[in-house]
Amino acid sequence: MSVSQAEFRKALACFATGITVITLDSENEVHGMTANAFTSVSLDPMLVLVCVDQRARTHAHLHAKKRFGVNILAEDQRAISEYYARPTRTHDRAAEEAGAVFERTALGTPVLRGALAYLECRLHTAQDAGDHTIFIAEVEDVVVNEGNPLLFFESKYRKIGATVKAAPAPALLDRNSKQHHG
């Protein structure tokens, strides 16, 4: 059975994700890209991974710099996600066009103001996988803020909804009652 790229994309769109902006410093300029292919890998050591298209401008910077930030976006940061998702752009208009304001860590890594959480990472390994590279990084610092995440589901931005209540346990059949099947 052969699966088309369109079918593959449609299936993956069923998986809800948070949205991150990967940031790094290159010659005192903030470089960034939107990524939702991000996840934790290990607690000991603390490792995360992000998958980056090999054609992305940030790809070469990640290999060269070896240090980057993962900014987990808050629900009011859609414009920032859209800005850093564009394939062609200059990074010097992020504040004017999307409201992205950055601070720096002690090591110079850009931190997005207002992000729900921030992880400062040092590259551990990189593995090519198809047209992407899987960057695995060790987490060296974290900052967590209050708020709700920006989500992506069915190729649309979403907000968190109501909490799903636990389903009641299936009732056990009373061994003494007669069961009728029909």
C-alpha cells in the first residue's frame, strides 16, 4: 500500500501539538524558526529534540552554534509563530511585525519575552532523517511562566479547551444476573 504525502500530512494533522520558536544568536543577531516537531527525550540526562528541515535558514546556524533556546509559545503569540514560520524574512522586523521582544541569557541565547516556558539547550547530537535533521540537545536551564499554550491541530491554531473528565470505569457484569444477547 502506498501512502501519498497529502494523506501523510492529513494523518499527522490529527496530532495536536504545542508550538515553539527555536532561537539562537549569530553575530549578535537573533535567528529563529517556528517548530512543532519538538519533544522531550530523557529525564536523565535532560534531553529534548527538535526536527528541522534541512533547507531552513536556521538549520546551518544550529550546526554551527551548538547552543539554542526553545521558547514554548503562549496562546497570545500566534503572530510570533507565523512570523518565524515564514521561509523568507529578515529577523530585524520581529518586534514591529509580530511583537517579538528578546532578552538574553548569561550565555547570550535569545529568550522570547512572554513565552510560556523557555529551555536553554546545548547540542548533544544531530541525525539526518529524510529531508530533516533531528537535533537532540541537553537542557541546561529552564524558565516556566503562568498561562496557556498556543496549540496547532488540523493545520489551524487553537487554544486549550475544557478539561476532559475521566470516563467512568466500565460496569462489571453481575455474575448472578442473566445476560440476554440478541
